[in-house]
Amino acid sequence: MYNMDMNMFKEYIEYLKDNPEGYWFKRKLYGWGWTPAKWQGWLVLVIGILIALAGFYIGELDDAPGAAALGILIMIILVITFSWWKGENPPRWQWGKRK
């Protein structure tokens, strides 16, 4: 089991490194959506998470539950916008590498 997991992990890393176009986000190798492929993509994801956490924090301070929902909504819009703009073509369902 461990060897199979390591092979899948190595395959995923190899897939992300094969990025001659310099995409910030590449299609997920398994499933639907994007995954960060460069440091810029990871930065966008971290900023999105910080915005969502700030929404929760502000909601706790001001007793405003809508702030948490707004923070999550802003995070989702930010990540999807950058993924669409700086990523591969819109994602499609994938199960492994394209042949």
C-alpha cells in the first residue's frame, strides 16, 4: 500500500512540474478542479484562506455571523478567478494522466 501511495505522489509531482506554459494552476490529476502548480498559485490560495479566517475573526468580534460567510465567498471568488485566469483551460473530470 505504501509503495502505491508513493508512486501516485511522485506521479502528481511530475505532472505539476511538467508546466512549460508556466500556469499558476493546473487541472487536478484526479477529479475535477485546479491545483496550485507554482508559488504564485499557492500564494493566491493562502491569501484566500487568510481572507476566510479574517471573516471568521471579524464575525466573532462584532457578533456578525454574515462576516464569516462573506469571507468564504470572497475566498471562493478570488481562487476561482485566479485559477481561471492563470490556470489551464477550465477543468474537466480526469482520472490520471492524459494519454
